[in-house]
Amino acid sequence: MKDLYFGFGTYRIRVKNPKYIEALTYALERGIRLVDISTNYAGGDAERAVALALTTRCH
């Protein structure tokens, strides 16, 4: 059986909604290593949400 790889898409994620940060943190803690981000996603809010999740996870 081949390995399965999953990613986390951040389209429409908003940094103001803690549920998004919790979901991303949950995914990162369980092995997600691919996070799809783009400056087109929510006007840069997706990048801020990823940064917040990574910062929260590191502390």
C-alpha cells in the first residue's frame, strides 16, 4: 500500500475566527505538512492565520 498524503487548504480562512486556527493547529499536530496558502486567499488573512497557528503551536 502506498503512503497517503494530506494537506490543509486555507481558502476563506479568517484569522478572526478561532475555529480556523484550532482546525489548522489540530491538523499540524497530527502530521499535516502541506498547507496551501496564497495572498489571494482572504486578502492575506490566510497567511496571518497560518502564522498564528504555527506560533500558537510552538509555545
